[in-house]
Amino acid sequence: MSALWVSTDPNRTLVAADDPLTVSRAESWRWDILTIDDAPTDTLDGVEGATLNFVADAPMRGGGSLSWAAEPGQIRPDWPRIRLQPWYRLETLVGVLEWPLGVFLPVTPTEKWTDQGVSIDVDLYDKTLVLDQDHTTQTTGVQKGSIVTDVIRTIITGAGEEKLAIVDSPETLSTAIVWEPDTSRLTQVNDLLKAINYAPLWCDGYGTFRAEPNVAASARPVARAFADDARGIYLPDFSHARDMFEVPNRLKLVAKADSSAPALTSVVTNDDPLSPTSTVSLGRVISAQEDDVDATSQAILDDKAAKRLRELSRVASEVAMGVFAPIPLQVHEVVSFVNETAGIEVLAEVQKVSVSFDPDGSTMSLNITEVLP
């Protein structure tokens, strides 16, 4: 009997032998129109093409654009008063899989008129735009002792957003935080998240604001395996790089200090002939400096300098590749990548996801970076 999967979780990974992601399939898109409160009202017909980009370290993780042309009798959307939720659907002989790619605010529509009529290009931003555009008008702050995750919820709901998935933390502020006028709610939230070692705020495929503790990529489960075998789903053309251009081989650390004594400093150099970025291997010095380092003694500072230079000297592999069709994969998820011909076998973190579609079909590209121990 054929399997049937309908995903309600964009992070769901299928690994069964009859995984619909690894067999021939038919695809379709649906663009749900939501109210400004995320309530579904209709679907947007007439989308002729779209591109969605997700970048791991961007302040707003998701965005993109679409091209729309009105079908006969269709009313033009009230772009500022709606939100859009694109869904991608796969239908195969072994199952069905669909997932949402986000909830987006359509802005800056540009009309293009021809003798055939009008088409409209619309920029798309994920819901963190709501917080990014909402700025304080005066100096604001949070008192010492405040429970950080409670404050974060208050900041987000103060912007009118109610869909939250903030992992609770007992951590409280050890000192007060003050923000100058014209500080965005997004900056406030991310400042607070950083204080408790959480990852930056992001929105998932359902438009829910999410925040959770930072977890090292090496400690996270593998979301998908990319292999060059009969079940492989990545395209044969890919690029592989190890960027050593700005990796320092000499590092100077300067400790925090007050006016009563000069600051401690420590300088370390990588002269290891076996290291590809050392002064010996490159035949030149590449310098870096970091200031205001916490250190209670010269010995501690020297240890920190040596450790930090070792960290900076690790050069990760970067792979840019395409897959045969979109798959449910988020930035910051961990994948494995194997290509025997190129001699590559790495555990990697997804840094960028791009999904595009037009009348000829859909494409997906990924940028991944090796996870170092």
C-alpha cells in the first residue's frame, strides 16, 4: 500500500525507503492570503514566479519577491493589509508531502504595464519586519532582576503579534539594560536573547516567532543526508571551497582595564608548518586584534589568546549546491554531505536556502558550511 504523508511541521524529515523526496513527483504551489492577524481568508491566484531566500545570520532571516498578474475578473489584493503564506506540495506514487515556507508581508509593489495588461512585482519580508520597523520614541530599559524571556514576550506582543514559541529560561538580568530612542523592537529582543545565550529571533513556516537556546551545531541531529548514490537528491554540479583569505596567523588580545594601570596584552603567532594558514605555510603574516577581553591575569590572557587563535585557524569547507526540487529544510539545520568523486564527506550547517519557481518548475539551492568539532 502506498504511504501518505502530509507534513504539518516544516522541520519534518522523511527517511523511509519510500520517501517521496527521493522519487519522481509532481509539484504545485499555493499562496494563502492571510489577514494582518494571520487568519486565512483566500488564495492568491495569478502568481507567475517567486523567489524566497533564507539567510542564517541575517537580522531578518526570510524574504524574497513574487510576480503577480491579475486573472480575468480578479480583484487586486490590498497589499498593505494582507500577509502571504506560500505552500509547496509534492504528489508521488508513494505519498504526498506539503509544507509552508513562511508568512510574509508584501511591500513595495511595482506595476509593469504592457499591451497585454499589468503585472506587479512585490517584495516579501518575513514577520520580523513588524518588530524591525517598530522603534522606540524615547529612552527605554529593563530593570536588573527581570526574567528575560518574560520581557521578550512583552516586547513582541506589544507590537500586536501573538504567535510565540519562546523557550522559557529562569535567567534574570544581572544589570539593567537601556536602549536609546529609535531602537527597534527586533534589536531589543535580540539584545536580550544574546544576554542569555539564545539564538536570534526568527519566524517559522507558520509565522510563529521562535527563540530557543543556542545549541552547538555538532550537538544537533542530522536533518537530511545528501549522498551521491542512487537515492541522492542533489544536482551533480556544485562548488566546494575552503576560504583561508582572512584567517589570521598572528593575534593580539587586549584585556579590559581601568585608568589605574595599562591594559594587559598578549600576542600569539601560528608558526606550525603543518597548518595551511601559518606564517610558515603562507610566507607572510595576517594579523588580527581583539579588545576588551575579560582576563584577571597575564597567564589567563595568554591562555585565551592561544585558544582563540586555534579557533580562528580552523578553516571549514563550504559547499554551494542545488537539489532536484525543494525539500523541507531550514537554515541552521545540520546535514551530511558526501561526494566520493570529490573526496568530500562532511557534517555541515545550512547557511542559506533559496527557493524559486516559475512556469518551468521549481528549484532550490543551498549553501552549507562544515561543522567543526
